[in-house]
Amino acid sequence: MAWSDLSILLTGGTGSFGRAFTEVMLKERKPRKLIIFSRDELKQHEMKLELKAAGFSDGALRFFIGDVRDRDRVARAMNGVDLVVHAAALKHVPACEYNPFEAVQTNIMGAENIINAAIDTGVKRVLALSTDKAVNPVNLYGATKLVAEKLFVQGNAYSGGNGTEFSCVRYGNVIGSRGSIVPLFTKQRQTGKITITDPRMTRFWISLTQGVEFVMNCIDRMRGGEIFVPKIPSMKVLDLAEAIAPGCRVDFIGIRPGEKLHEALLSNDEARHTVDAEGVYIVEPEDPSWGYEVHREGHTLADGFRYTSDMNTEWLSVKDLQTLCGEKAAVHA
């Protein structure tokens, strides 16, 4: 089905990803309807004004106030919807550690509500956003996203071979997203001092634009049950500090609870049922019971393969990071 024929529901639609996804949808894909689902009326109002000021027509846009914790409201929002992109989540690690019940309610029970409502209302496809922190998780945020991944993959067994298709995308840190390290370093630069937890730390890195494009490509190729992982570069947090705040003093404050030195996008256990398909790794379901059709393109991975930020073959230099952070600032100026 063409994108122009689709009615799309975007949960967490007023977040960093949601805003970028909405702009690309309205500019390039022009869906029949795009429903922004979130719980903050002020952010919805501000987003609507910003899109209008940028020249985007709001003819296809709908703003729907609701919470993924509320199954009835989720089901009402999905009425007549063809595709759901599930981006709503509590994602800040310290906040999830301090408020574990809230993280479970939104990230796990919210996922269950999305799955059940999509099946009940006849949605054709659901793609959920996940994170590298779901791989071998050491914090509650990562643990809730691991559970959510399992729910979405197995959701295909509940919908059956001819019902709703569920898949996930999993990627690393997004440049300049709300609460990320880029705004923090930019603010700290004014004081002449940058704080870093550990000088050895590395992270995967992806831009909002790349994330949106990756999601759209995965929607086109998903069959239900996959976890799509992009091949993206790594960066050293020390290099990022140098790119954003050259010459500033760096204080090392120690790793916070629930934080890793290096992140992983693929564990060696997952690699056994993963296909390398050029720019993407496709983690296929281990024991599908719903008539899953395997991906024929690409090749299997070597025994013991794992994809971690410290063992990556592609790295961003200080100059690369300066360019990326400069582009991010220009886009959101």
C-alpha cells in the first residue's frame, strides 16, 4: 500500500523523534492521515504552531491526547489506523531507576496495550522503537525495553499469520535529542568545565534524520517478528567533549548507577539468528509460530559475533562530531 493511502498513529509524537518523523512524513510521504498521540497538551499545541510556521499543511494532521497506559484510549486512537509507530516511552535512565513502577507501567504495560489494541482494531503493521540499552541490560530502562521487544515479537503469535504484524527497530544514542549529552555539554561549556563519568566510555551515534529514514525503510521491509539494527558509527565521549567544548576542563565523576562503559546493539547469542543485510542487521525470531517468512537477502554472522560500541569498525572523529553537532544546532535554531 502506498504511503499516501495510509492512516498512521504515532505514539510519543511530540518527542524528538516524533517531531522529526512528522516533518518527513508531511514533506515527503504525505500520508492520508497522521495522528500525533501524546499526553502533553502544551507540547501538542507548540508542535502544531511550529509546523504551521514552517509551512506544513495541517490537513492530514490530527492531535490526540492520551496515554499508552490507557488501553481504551489507545484503542480509540487506533480506529481506522493502518500503521502504528510506537515511540512513547520513559527513557531517562536515572528517572527510571528512581521511579521503577512508572517505567514498568509506561514501557511494558503500555507496550501490551499497543499490541492488544492493534490486534483488536485491525491495524496492519506496528513498528516499535527500542534501544541499545535493551541488550544485556544493566538498568531498569534497558530491562523494560528488553521486555517490550519480547512482547512485540511475540505479539505476532497472538495476531496470527494473517493479522497485525509487529516488529522493532533498535539503535543507539540520538544526536541532540532531549535529555542527551549534547545539550548537557553545550550548557556546561559556558562554565568552562565538562563532566564525564569515565574517559573510556564509548557510544553508538545516529542522527534524528537517519533514525527516521531507518524506521521508514524498516516499515517497508518488515514481515513481523524482526528486530532491525542499523550499522552506525561509534564515538568516544571524550572526543564529543572536545568537539563541543574545546579547551574546557574535564572532570571525571565516575560511572552512574545503571550506566555501561560501552553499549551493545547485538549480543553474541542474538547473532546466531541474525542476518547481515548490507546496512542493517535483521534479528529474526528464534521460534516463530505464525508462519514467519525468513529474509533471504544477506548472510549469517560468524560464530561469536557481537556488535558493541567499543569494537565497531566505524568511528566518528572530533571533526565529524563538530559537523554533526553543528548541523543539529542549525536545524533546531
